[in-house]
Amino acid sequence: MVEIKDLNTRTQPNWCPGCVPPGTKIHSNPSLVNVETLRVGDKVLGYDGKYHKITEVFNRPYKGKMYSISTTCFGETLVTHEHPLLIARRDKKGIHNKEFKSYWVEAENVREGDYMVYPNLRVTEDLDKVKLNYKIFKKDTRSKELPREIQADANLLRLFGYYIAEGCINKRSICFYFHKDEEKYIDDVIKLVKDIFNLDSTLSTTDEKNLSEISVHSAKLARVFSDWFGKGALNKKIPHFAMLLPYDKQKGLLQGLWRGDGWFDSKDYKRANYKTISPILSEQIKFLLLRQGIVPSITINKAYGIHKQSYSIQVLDDFDLKKLASILEINIPYKKYHGVRNIVNCGDFIYLPIRKIKTLDYDGFVHNFEVEDVNSYVSPSATLHNCGDFGILLALKMAVSQLGLNPKDVCITSGIGCGSKLPHWINTYGFHSIHGRGLPVATGIHLVNNKLKIISVGGDGDGYGIGLSHFIHSCRRNLDMAYFVQNNQIYGLTKGQASPTTDKETKTISTPFGVIEWPIFPLALAIESGATFVARGFAGDVKHLTELMKQAIEHPGFAYIDIMQPCVTFNKKNTYDWFKQRVYKLEESGHDFSDRDEAMKKANEWNAYADDNIPIGLFYKKDHEHYMDRYEYVKDKPLVDHDISKVDITKIMEDFV
């Protein structure tokens, strides 16, 4: 089978709307990583609080304004001016909204006082037991055997918390350090190590330093802990499986963490604080608290002298302090509660007021990528939209690959538009024509070599505007080819004019008082004109679109797919979220694609009067003689393979010269 990488060309798309600079931290599975290190196949956290695969990565040089958007509690995000972020508009200055509606808004249009919409981690994977995997070396003769699996409960997680806060690996041993007066915690660690791993501990105390050291001599356990928790304080982390355990079990982890490096402060103002030099750990603790319904504030403390940059995770809100104190099983020493709730916690999403926006000049590379299904990803302080431009390209590559087509047997044509450079980006034969002429060029190639798989691509302006007559006649002829229209309901390449599919009353730069015409309904037009395969896809569902493309490419006749591709720059209504709330799959609703009348009803279900339900999938399919079947001369042998050496065109030339 042809692999997707074999379909890549030297000229790959390197531009995408909205990007972030290198060094931007992104929440991935299982860690927090720099954006420039992400690769296809990695998983990142999406706006739905779940992890999704990256399908494409991009970078490009950028010179212009970079927007710094700072939120209450979670800090700053840097993005290019056109990068969409998930925002809720504030209804009234100084007063929290009663209801929140989320929108993707470009950075340059975000306002101070709006809310950044931030997801909670919603993935929960419970484990009864955890397996211990470690290498055994010859020198391990004195190291006691460990159990092959241990109970995954709150006790284990409390020990994890103690180690992350106060532990380290010293050669072939694990060590914990406490103040000598913290006898309760010292006894707890010794007991946990014995109960969980059946290992004895050695306790030593240095009075002049007021320090007690617990040593667990086990090279095998040291290797396990090194894999789980990282090496050194800068790289301390919580094992990913522990981040996904049920909330009740994770309370034990918070108890161990706070008993080690956390504290409550009541001198100046009430707060709970945890401090670490590990950026990964700071974000993990943030999500642990969010999963308990507690919203912390993250403060970055700059390096000075011998001190490294550190991260303070603070709980400042009165209600959240009560929750944390309850989890830690302590009585906080505050008699009066008078804190102000600066954020709005709705469980699945946190609404963080945007407190400051500034711009700065930037000249360098920026990065973005495509994310499967949810088209979004999460940084420490923002929810960002992915590139959004190349879901259709990826689906087409996957379709060609999964069908096992030889790239030399495929030809792709295009017209002019946002996606019409597609033939440049897939390693097949290609022809980039002029506006609205992708189909006639495809027709000519098909007539000359009908053994090629012909695919034509274009946009709604290209195909339904200047190229509309070619679309109708291609349907009527039932040419054996596939036609994929990238329909974003706007002229995107020329900066946002109304297209033939723009909704009525929509205001654009070419229709400042609103579109006065009804949009055309291309699926109904295709069925009425004679197309024998009519479908609609959605660029936000690459898997589903890939399957539709495979069916279209294999169909003997004119196979047409109208693909809804949101334009995040110029179309503010028909966004990814807007479609996700409305689309449903015809194959899941019992639709009979052989019934022409039913297909026409479904084709008109989404119209100017109703847009609550938008069907995607195969609307209509019919087996029917296609155009080249009528020509015996080329039926079994393409015109390009015929011997023309004995053809005399002298008489024809004389008539025209």
C-alpha cells in the first residue's frame, strides 16, 4: 500500500492561519512539551478535555505583530494576530456573566475583560493495579525482589506525593527528607513503603540541620521511580496513569504533595501555596486541583542568583481553600472568609477573565498543526484553534493511500481559490488551471486517458460561481471522475466577499448591508443535473471524509462531494463549533441513498430557513452508464495509447490554414 509520506511533495503547505512562537508549551499525552517538538501521531489535549492525534505539523517565517494575552490565574499566551482562541464575551463590564457562549475569536479581536475558555481534563481511566516494569542487572543480587504489581489506590498516590515533594534518587536508593519534627509524615512514609513494596526503610536524623532522612535501599525501585517521576527536581513529574485516575484516588496525591512542599499562609492574606521548579509538575498540579473543583493561580518566579525559575501554585479563593483544606484533612486558621471569586468554574470549563492584552514586534518562525476531530489544542493559559486548512488534503492523501492507488495513475486538477494549490501538495499528476476551469481541464484529461483516476478540486466560488455551468454539464454527462468542492461559504482568497453559498443577509465587504440573494443549493442541483454520486463531508471529521472520498474515487461515474470547510478568518458564523453542534451522519439515520426523492429532501434539509440539522454522508448513488462507456474506440484502450502515426490530418489543416 502507498504510504501517506509517499504522497508528500517537495512543495508542502507551510502557511496556515494563526500560529504560536517556538517555546510555547502545549499539553500533550503524556507531558507538557514545546510546540516545535510535536510530530504527526503525537496526542494533544483538545478543547473537549480529551487527547487527540496530530495529523499534520506546519511552520513558517513570520514578521509582524505578536499578541500577548494574559488571563487571571493562568498567565500569558503569545499568538499571531489572526490566531483564533476560544473566548466568551463579557456581557457587562465588571460583572460576571450569568450565561456563557463560546466563540473562536482572532487574537486581534479579543478584548480585555472577555473570558478565556479553558477546559478541564475529562479523561478518567481507573486502574486496580499498577505493574512494575524494570530491568534486572547482574549487580542486583542484594536488591530485594519487588512485587510485579501493586494496588492503585489513594495510599499509593499519597506516597507518590511524598516522593515528588520530598524525594530523590541517591545512587541505588530512594530518599525522602523531612523536618525532624514531622514525625507523622515520616512514620506514614515508612509504613507505606513497607505495605506497598514490602521494603524496610532506614531513618537517620541530623539534629544541627533539623533534618530526617528516610532511605529505601532498592536499585530496582529506584529504576521504577526514575521512569515514573523523572530525574532531578527540574524534571519532576506525575506519572501519566496517575493523572487519569478517579478524582477520589487523586486526593491522596494532593495530600502527599502538600505535606511535603505545600503550606498555608495567613500572615498577609490567606492562601495555600505549592512551589516547584518543574514546569511540567506545576501544570499537572493545576489539573489535579481543577479536577477537584479548585482553580489555582500560577505565578512564575524569575531566576535570581543561585535560584532557578520556579512556579508557585496558589489557591486564593475562599471556597477553594475550604475544599483543599477538606482534602488535606486540616483545619485552616481563618476565622473570616471575605475573598472575591475572580473566575467562573463551570466544571468542564473554566472562564478566566482576560486582564491584559499587548502587542510586540516579532520576526522569526512560528508553528501550528492539525488535530484530529476537535481542531484545537491547549497551552498552559489558553485554548487555541489548530490550523484548520489541511483536513481536506489529509483526507485525500489517506483515501489514495488506503485505496492502494499508484500515484502515477492519479491526476488532480484545480481552479483558483484558497485550496486550489492542492495539486502542488500531493505527489500525483496535477494541473492547476484558471478560475472555474478545473472541471473542463479534468474532462479533457479524462477523454485522452480514461485509465487515470481523475479528481478535480475547487472552492464554492470557483465551482458554484464562475464554474457553475461546467459543474452542471459534468453532472449531466456523468463523466467518470470525482469532484470535491471546498465550501467555506465565502470568497476567502480575495478577503471575504459573498460567494454563491453565503447565507442570505450575511454582511461582507462586498455586501455591507447584507446578502439579498438566496444561496444556491448545490447538492440538489447535482442530483437534478444527473450526478450519480452525491455526498457532503465536513473538514472537521477527517475519518468520515476519507471514507466518502474513497467511495467517490471508486464510483464509476460523476462523484461529487460538497465539503464544509469553515473559514476561520472571514466566516464568523459557520465555524467548526457551529457545524459540530448541527451535523449528523446519514448512515446513522437509516437514509436510503438509492431513493432519489428522499435524497432531494435531505439535500434541502439545510437551507435558508432551517439550519438546525445538517446531514453529512452519502445522499444519492445510482449505477448508470458513464460517458466513456459510449465510445467503443477508447473503452478498452485509452486514446493516448492509440497509434496516430498513420493518421493524416493534412486535409483538416488545409481547411483551417
